[in-house]
Amino acid sequence: MEEQLSLSVTDNPHLTFSKEYLVVAQNASGRNLNVPVYRFKGHAPGPKVYVQSSIHGAEVQGNVVIYQLIQALKTARLKGEIILVPNCNPVGSNQKSGEYTLGRFDPVNGQNWNRAYHYDAQLIQRFIDKVKPDEILAEIKAEFRAHIKSGIDEVLSRTWGVGLAQQLNLKLQRFAFDADIVLDLHNGPVSCRHIYVPEYARESAQYFNIPNVILIPNVFAGALDEATFCPWWQLKDALSEKYPKRDWDFGIEAFTVEMGSQEVIEFTSGAYDAKGILAYLTYKNCFPKDSFLPVEITRYAVMLKDYKIMYAPTGGIVEYLAQPGVFAKKNSVMARVLNVDELENERAVSEIKAPCDLIPILHFPSASVLGGTQLYKCFTEFFEL
Amino acid sequence: MEEQLSLSVTDNPHLTFSKEYLVVAQNASGRNLNVPVYRFKGHAPGPKVYVQSSIHGAEVQGNVVIYQLIQALKTARLKGEIILVPNCNPVGSNQKSGEYTLGRFDPVNGQNWNRAYHYDAQLIQRFIDKVKPDEILAEIKAEFRAHIKSGIDEVLSRTWGVGLAQQLNLKLQRFAFDADIVLDLHNGPVSCRHIYVPEYARESAQYFNIPNVILIPNVFAGALDEATFCPWWQLKDALSEKYPKRDWDFGIEAFTVEMGSQEVIEFTSGAYDAKGILAYLTYKNCFPKDSFLPVEITRYAVMLKDYKIMYAPTGGIVEYLAQPGVFAKKNSVMARVLNVDELENERAVSEIKAPCDLIPILHFPSASVLGGTQLYKCFTEFFEL
Amino acid sequence: MEEQLSLSVTDNPHLTFSKEYLVVAQNASGRNLNVPVYRFKGHAPGPKVYVQSSIHGAEVQGNVVIYQLIQALKTARLKGEIILVPNCNPVGSNQKSGEYTLGRFDPVNGQNWNRAYHYDAQLIQRFIDKVKPDEILAEIKAEFRAHIKSGIDEVLSRTWGVGLAQQLNLKLQRFAFDADIVLDLHNGPVSCRHIYVPEYARESAQYFNIPNVILIPNVFAGALDEATFCPWWQLKDALSEKYPKRDWDFGIEAFTVEMGSQEVIEFTSGAYDAKGILAYLTYKNCFPKDSFLPVEITRYAVMLKDYKIMYAPTGGIVEYLAQPGVFAKKNSVMARVLNVDELENERAVSEIKAPCDLIPILHFPSASVLGGTQLYKCFTEFFEL
Amino acid sequence: MEEQLSLSVTDNPHLTFSKEYLVVAQNASGRNLNVPVYRFKGHAPGPKVYVQSSIHGAEVQGNVVIYQLIQALKTARLKGEIILVPNCNPVGSNQKSGEYTLGRFDPVNGQNWNRAYHYDAQLIQRFIDKVKPDEILAEIKAEFRAHIKSGIDEVLSRTWGVGLAQQLNLKLQRFAFDADIVLDLHNGPVSCRHIYVPEYARESAQYFNIPNVILIPNVFAGALDEATFCPWWQLKDALSEKYPKRDWDFGIEAFTVEMGSQEVIEFTSGAYDAKGILAYLTYKNCFPKDSFLPVEITRYAVMLKDYKIMYAPTGGIVEYLAQPGVFAKKNSVMARVLNVDELENERAVSEIKAPCDLIPILHFPSASVLGGTQLYKCFTEFFEL
């Protein structure tokens, strides 16, 4: 994609480009912290897409993916609108501790930066109660968006204030909730590509260039993808039950896309992942048919409940043998733990074995672990998609 | 209490003392981390009491309170049993970052050290379903304890392992769940004395030397006090509904006791708080009547929902004017924020005012705050107990 | 001083005010980090003064002192020029780790933010070699400043780049080296007021409102005060030896002023310290005679070599009994250490005693210490100034 | 080497094995922290060797190298004595901050764990003054060791105490100073193999399996290798000047060996590096001739002054293109920096080029850098050894 570098996005006759800055937090010097918002408005109608990256500050590859998406947008025939928000967490991105970026949680209180988005089942229920069976879908969508966003605004304006992570999340969510398609770009610790997909959007998983798919149910646990699809899912289910004769498909999809390891960027990988996203967006009519096509790979899926965490049974120094993305048979050795107190005897090295057939998806990024550290996350009971 | 220093606990003819060490974690050197368990067994029957301190590593004053309790136990006529576990989190206590102790959460993943205790409503329901209406209370208690502890053991022995904070919490909870009375000793950041009391045990709040009382409902949010009383509360409510003619009082109480500010110890304050605990334990028949008496003070209480967090409306440098424990009128100035970019004009200093009449209980321990920092926690709608 | 709040600095007919921003670093989002520079230029001639605060990010009280200086400058008859740079380290000020500010060193590599100023004895020597015995003092000063600043510029423009702390320091030093008087405002951990004074400027220590004075020799250890006075001291000594008949007093003074404890601001204390600084500046002819006068207090001084660090002899939990600023007799108990493993016996509490008569100036801000932690810094062999 | 796992070191008829624990620090729980000391005493005479690893807590591969050395010692014909101290810094090894180990410096004060060893030129000079020209070399060595160690003991027993890093360093140095050969095993951030060699021991660099050699002069900067060879070098130089007719070679060598990247262990690489060390020790007569032989590789050397740090010219997100250990031509692109604020234009990506022909040895382990971060360390003006 890099051959397009000399072209400007403003040269693309199919879209209008604008850039603005969104204030999302204020630091201890009393200064506003803002994030760039890149907006591409196609001249033809189409879905609205929202993409953000680096809500976890050390997960930086998404910024490169956004860069590569922008390179493609210099010549692409965009339909609808794409909003790109790279490096969307200026607090987390700048929190160093030692050489690494301590970007997964607020250093003050441990709050995960991706767990404070807004979801209020009762707020949604109040909306459902008022929907009429013959309302036009587009109008319901517009009203639902306004309804949820006013709920977000209510939180943001509370007398007693709002916590930092929640503020950051809500300010981004206000943007994202206007979109039909939301992509939240992440990385794992030492990780292969994987993607979280709501069970109903399983079909869409075929278009990303990502071999490992986690299918998640309609349960809100605080993240942006859930904060996007759970309300619409709840709305659809309730209306379908209430008015079963009508098709209540709002066409909203949201994904958490994990594109490899944190603390690293690679421009080539970024181009590959951007192409996958563009293939998915082509499938969703953001570009003319066949503008971008997915790669042909085997995709494995797992239900969220079968995506298992393996905790360190003991503290020590670990060599990770099982490689992310590579199938491991039951009882194969996944890791070896060195015990510095027993180097001269047979307790020097202990082995950690796969408790069942599995695909390790990611592992802890440090050799030094306490007992109870998340060593691996693994697909078990997986199946071909 | 310090005059008893020369006496040994083993000189007390009313009790038997023993000390053991409980392994609760394993560090990155592969070494076991243990905590001391001080056990005082009275020769007369009475309740079983469990007291721990410093599950949050920087909240160290509880260790002094335990020290002072032990001084008192050198001569006290103990009935029943008291188990004291000071410094119960050897990971959190030793996590420095700068000069302070980063002890509120696991530095690896942000997990609060006091939010991973075990509670499983379905496990409890299965027990309830099997209780017979005429079973002896003491037997139900013993069976319920065994039932819950086997649930804890099941978690601890899972094939895929258990996370560090959860391991630590469960190993302590196994001990605590045998007790009738559980005290979890904490401190606030910059804080006055306050105590969390389950609504049903409101009467007991009169005995501690603590002027500020938060009454909490039967909702589990992960802490030890809740993990102790919620199961019994659920059991009692279910049995009372099922068999309303019988009195289902199991006599279990649990409290989170917050005894001033973190990062500080004071032996004199510790003696004062130990006396309050001893007064409460006297009321609960752990000592002969009138062995220890509470101080006469006015106690204010608040329902948990009215215990409000005030978040910083802006980042900056803060002078905290409202003092913990001192009533503040609506619109009084609680804090001043300095803005280093506007020192020459009228935006240099902004004021934060009380949104209603309140008692500030604690405030943030650093002058430097980002927007959205927890500045104060306050009693609103409080009442005399 | 606060009654002047409604006045603007621009109303003061005796001076011209301007504000600018100096870029001192660039963060991981690729954004410039700047600091405000407040400049007050008196219409009458006088010395040039440079004041900065918070090079250590948690030492925030200096920002309040600068605020109070500005309040005074709204009406004061300034002679010469005062440059104020509050919150001069935007990296350190915003580095949280837990609730506190990790502002003493670069979190990436441990580099103290106040130890990378520039000093090059050979660079100075080259200048000395060229000074002629009959040159005008003001010209020598101007040339020396240009010489040193070109040395700083050379470092800043090196092909291989410059480290972050050094960049920050050098960019500030470029400003400071133009001044005749440099004040670097700091705080200790838990601390009373004290000031570092070069031995030759001992007389000036009488004017600050600070009772504890550390006299330091002509040795460069990396801090701003040394980086200011060491070059001039070296120049003076060399020229005095070379041309002993002439008086080579360049009138340069520099101080590190420590105004109490970190992590706290107080507007009232800030006004008190601002008055002391103004009294000193009055003595140095920055204001008309008697504009501001020092308070009458006893001042104690110590030679730097007698300013001793007391290290924790053991790990444990500490109650600090000796109060900063309060004389402690030899063998008096300064601190008590609680040992959580021995609470039932006579090893529960150990005492740390003063090894000689001393004034404790500051102590560690956390009760939890490892063996070898700096517990106290103390004046020994001190004398009345 | 792993085939020897079933053998025990005690089966080796050529040596006597013992293990002990050395207390090196005390944590905030008041508990001793110790390190294991593995001692192998050959039945034949030979040099005394001291090897330690992980003084920087995240640099863990040395522990595997020590493990592999022990495997070899199960059958090797050891002459002299080898002392192995793995994981020698129990504070640093257990300091997590986020998922990584913050092991390079004391988290309290930023003190590098490898910069507080003892060196006192005047102490050495006092010894030199007393050496007689005809003393037996072995006696001078023994007396010098006693002299230096009494200097270390004096520091450790100071009235005012000793700082934590210095305590840790001195307790290890006491052991190390008895040795003829000292190896301090380290890792770089993302790094290839390299070794620090005192200029006089250049010949020895041919025996390690390490292609990149840094030759260092007789300057003490705080590290263990310097603390070992600087005193002997100073002694030798002084005696050689004083009594030039005699050969004053004490046969002492010390090296800092950097064996790849931190935060990672690999058993295979560990065996390779262990073999290199054994080859060197064979050359030094710790094993019979040809017991272990070095690999044939080209070794490049650089004088310390030509081992350059490349600092980030700007903050941003970095792709590291130049690979550690791989020659880079002048003006070749070493890294690309992404600027998230300019993704749509030609300032999106900037390139960092090699300022001269060089071998990059290591680079920063995180993509996120502030301006002034150490991006690369590089050999310039290197030559074949």
C-alpha cells in the first residue's frame, strides 16, 4: 500500500477528508489531552464506520493499521463514512514504567481502560417500551442513538463528576455509537491474530484476515465492542419477541480486533491487517463490490466459554515453548519453569503440559512469573468456521 | 496498653497461644510467600473471631492494631478463639513504586487485592434446597461452612489454575469462613476512621470507637466482609422465607474497618482502635461482661448509596481544605485547584464547593490530580446512629 | 498577599509582563511538551532572576510560591528582571504510579531529573585562558554566558542525540544561565524548610524565611544550583589566583530551596515562603530598600559533609517519632519498627536511636521500608548562623 | 548438555559440591531475602571463579546459563573452584510493574542495581605504599584481598547504615573479590550477544562464543566487572611503575557478559553460552586442556568511547528495522517513527538513518518512545579482533 504515499487524501474525488481533535482528558498539569479524529466522508451513501486504536496504551499496532487504511483511502471509492481515531488514550499511551508502557489500566487505581463504557439495560428497556411496531427502521435507529447518547451525556454531566477511565470511554463511545460498524483495534501480550465476534455476526468473521475467532454472547463486560452491540442486540431481541412478524435487523456490528503483540509496530503487518478490514468493509458495502477481498485461510472459532486462561501453577522463570497460533496436542509441553533454588537436582526444571488439545493464542510477555500469573490464553473445543 | 510488653502471651492462664505460617503465594524467584497466623484459644467457650490486616499493602495501621490486640490478650480472659493475620498480603506489601507502596492492586493486571473473594449464589442455593426445617442450627452452620469451603477448594484446585489475587483471597477466606466474626482492617488514603457495617448488624456499630458508619446492603462486590456475610444473609433470608416460623439467626458479623490514613503507623492510635475492637468483642461475648467498653462518641451513619465520590472536575494541583471527619456545609469551599498556565490572571485558582451538606471521610493523598481523580468520598444524607 | 487577586500584573506601572511557552520534551504520542515562562521586566535596572519549580514532579509547593510571587509582583517596584518557570518538568509531573506522583526520576531508566545539567570544567578553563586582566567585568560576564551557552547548544545538537532528562535540564539551564540569581524550588519527602547555599553566599541565607541551611562546597553533582554557581566559582577562583590584585566578584548566587513536604500544596505557606524570597531579592536590589524584610528566626547551618543520611537498619513498618525541624538528643528514640512476625514477643518492636545530637530535616514518606531505605536526613555538627 | 540431567553433581568424583544461602537484603515485611550460592570445589588446584546472574531483575537468561554450567559440572574435571550465584537480586527480580519486571533500578530512588559496588582509589593507594618489591605474589594477592574486603566491611558496618543497592552490591562483591575470574551475566533490552572486556584481557575475548566485544579502560563506573579489575589494574600499574623490573601480573579477569534480550529465557541458547564460558575457563586452566573449545566465529571489537548511544530525535511510535548484530551502512534506514497526528500527509512517517557505518547491538524494547529515549546502542569504528 505504500506506493500511495505521495498522493494526498484530498486528491481522492470520491470522498471529503477532515481532521479534528477531541479532548478526552485533562492531565495533572491542568492541560487538555486530545486525540486526532480522521473523518472520510464518501460522496456515495453507505454505512458509517468507526475505528479506534490503542485504548490500551502499549497496543500500538492499530495505529499502523489506521495509517495503512488511510493510505488505501487516498484512492478508494468510499461509500458512507469512516471515522478513524488512532492512539485514542493519551493517558495510557504515555505511562511508562521502566522501558515498557503501562497502558492497560489507570496507574492510579488499576481500572482497565477498556472496561468503563456505558451500558444500562433499564435505559434500553425504557426505549423498547415506546417503540411502535410500524415505525420506520431508520427512524428507530436514529431515535435509539439519540436515546443512548443522552444517557451517556447524563453520566458525563453528573454533579459529583465522573472517573477518568469512564470519561475517556464515554467521550469515545459518543462517537462510536453513531456508527453501524465499530472496530476496536488491540494487541495481545505475545500474541497471534485473533478477533472477538458477537455470535450473531459470525458470518462477518470470514472477511478479516484473522485465523482465530472468539464468538461472544450478549453479555456486557465493559468493553467497547460490547457497549456497541449489546444495546442493539437487546433491542432486536426484545422487539422480535414483542413483534415477531417483523425483521428487526439493525445491521450493527462491532469487533475487538487483536492484531499480534503489544509494544511492537510493523508496517508490513499493518498493511496486511488493513487489507482484511477493507475486505470486511467491502462486504458491508463501504466500497464497490470486490474492491478488496479477504485472503483464503482456515479460520478456527471458539465459544467465549471455551477460551481458557492457563495460570502459572508456580512462580519461577519460564521458557514459552508453545507458540501463539500453533496447535498443541494434549500433554505436549507448553512451557518449562526454571527453579533457581534447585539447579543441581531434578527439581531444577518443571514442565507445564497442555491439559487438552488446544491452540495457544497468546502468552505472558515476561519470563518472570508469580504463581497465578496468566501464562497462556487458549482455544479449546475449537472448530473450523 | 504498652505496660504489658514484658508479659508473654503464654503467661495468660485463660488461653493457649500458637503461631503458624500460611503460604499464600509464590514469587517470581519461585519462593513461597507466607503470612503469620496468631491463634489464641480461650479455655472457655465463645465465638470464633478472625482479624486480618493489610490486604492492601500500604494500609499498615491494622498491623499495629493487631499488635495492640495481642498486648491486651496477654492478660484478657478470652472466651472462644481469636485468629489474627497481620500483613496478610506479602505481594502487595512489598510492591514499591517510588517511595510509596503500590499495594491496592496487582501491579501486573490492576486487579484490586480485595475484590477476588469467592461468592457463588447458586452454590448457596443448592445448600438451602437441602436444609431441613428442624435441623439444629449449629449443625447447619457446620455443614454450611463445609459446603462453602469445598466450593473454595474446588476453585483452588482447578486444572487451568487460579489467578494470583484470587488465590491469595481464597486461602485467607478458607480461614475466615470458619469464624463467627470477621474484621478486615484497612486504611483510607488521607482518611478519618470509618467502618462498613452490614445493615442487619447496625447495632454492633455502637461498640467500635469509630464515628462514621456506612451501612451496606446484601450485595457482593468482591470484598472479604461481603464474602463473609452475604452467604449467611442469603441463607438466613431464604430459610426465613421457606420456614418463617423459626428464627434463623446464625450470629455471623463481618466488617471492613478503616482506621485512618495509609502509609502511616501510630502506636497510640492503634491502642485506641484495639480498645474499640475489644469493646465490640466483649459485647459479642468474647470476654466477660464489661471487660472492655466503648468510648462515648456521636456516631453518624450513611446508607451505602449516599456515600458519594467527588471526582476532580479538572486536572491540576489541589489544596485540600475540607478535613476528613469534619462536617462541611453546602457550597463551602472544599478544595482549591492551582492552574500553572494562568498564574497571572483570575483563572489561576479555582474552587471546588460542597454540592450539599456532607462529611468528607477521605481525600486523595496527592496534590497532583488528573481530571476524573477521586478527590473526596463523602457522607451525604447522613444521620445520627 | 491574596487581597491583590483582583489586580492584574499588567496594571503595575513599574514592570512589563509577558508569558511564553518553552518546549522542553516530546511525549510518546509525538507531541511537544511545553512549560510556561512568566517574565517580569522592571523599568529600573537590576539583577536578573530565574526561578523554577517542580523539576521533581511531586514537589509541587514551589508552584504555589511562584503564584504568590506573582501576586506580589502585581504591585511591587521591580528593578531588573524576574523569570518564573513553574511546573518545569511536564514528564515528571504527570507520571503517576498508584495515587502518588513518581516524579523524582525518569521512569524509563531511573535518571534523577535534577542531575543532568551541564558542567564542563575544561570548557570553563578554555575561557579562563583567554580572559585579559583588564577586561570590564560586565563584558566578561556576557562573554562567559555566551561561552557556556554555546557549550550547552553543542550538546543539544549532537548527531547521536541527547537523553530526555539531559534535554530537559539543558533547555532550562540555557535560560537560567543568563540570570544573576537562580532559585530552584523543591520539597523533601516529609520535610521541614531547608535551603542549600554555596559556602561563599552564606550571608544571603539570613534573608530567606528558612531555619535550616546546608552550606555546600564548589563540587558539581548535577543539580541546577551547582550548574549555576560552580562555573562562576571556578572562574572567580582561577582569575583571582591569576590576577590577585583585582576583585573578581561576579555577583552570581544560586540556591536549592526546599519548602516542606512533597505531594502537598498550601497557599498560606506559599505566601510565607514567597515573602522570604522577596526579602532576599530586596537585599539583592531587585526591589527598593526595605520593600520586603526577612522574619526574625534562628537559623542553623551545617556543612554538606555533616548532613547525614540514616538508613533503615532493617526492613519493617516504621513509626517516625522524630519530627522534621525538631532537635533530637543523642540516644533519643527517633523511630520504632514493627516486626509482624514477632508480635507476641519482645522482638515485636525495635527502636532506632539518634547516634548523636541532631536536627532531623526530613524523613521517608512511607511507613513500609526495606532494609537500607533512607529513613532520615539529619543535621549533625550544626551551628547557629 | 541436557542428557546429563539424570546425573547428580555429587556423582562427579572430581569435585565437591555444596549449596548455601546468602542473605543480601530485607524486605518491607521485615524478612530476610537470600540468594542461593552453588559452590563446586575441584580436587585439583586451579583458579577461583565467581559467576552471578540477574543483578538486573529482568535479565534472566544468565540463570539458564548457570543451570547449563551446572549440568556440565556433573561430569567435568574441575580444577580450582567455581561459585555460581543465580538470581542474585531478589528485590529487583520481584519488582513487577505491569507485566514486565522493573529490575534495572531500585523502584524507590532510581538507583541502578549495578552501580553501587565499592571502589576506593585511596584505600588501594595505601596498600600500594606498603608493598615490598620482593614479596611473593600469592601473598600480595591474599593481603590485597583482605585489605579490600576490610574496606567493604567498614562500609557495611557504618553507624548511619548503608543504602539498599549498595548493601546488595557489597555483600556480593565480598564473595567476588576472592575470585580470580568474575563473570557478571546480563542481558540487553532487545539485544544480540556482546561482552565487556578490560583492554588488558583482550586475548580472552577469543574464547567466549560472543561476536561483539567492547574494550573498556581502567575507569570505575560502579559495575561489578570494574569493581573487580580496576583495583588489580591500579595495583599492577602502580607496582610496575615503582618496581619496573618485576612482572606484576595478578591474573585477575572480569567480564560483563550480555547474552541476548531481557524478559526471555531459552534453554538452547543457554547451553550455547555455557559452552563459551567453559571454553574460556578451559583456556584459564579451570579444566584440562581442550575440555571445551570456543566456536569459530568472527569477533568484532570496539573501544568503549566508540560504543555510541542513539537517542530518539523525537517522540512517537517506532518500528525498529536495524537488527541487533547485523551491520548497517551509513545512511541506511534504522527505524521508522509514526506520528499519529499527521497520518494523512507526508509527515506521517519519519526515518532515522545510520549516522555512520555501524553494528547495532541492542535497541529499546518498546515501540513507544519519548524524545531522548535510548533507541539503539551501536558499535562504530569497530574492527576485527
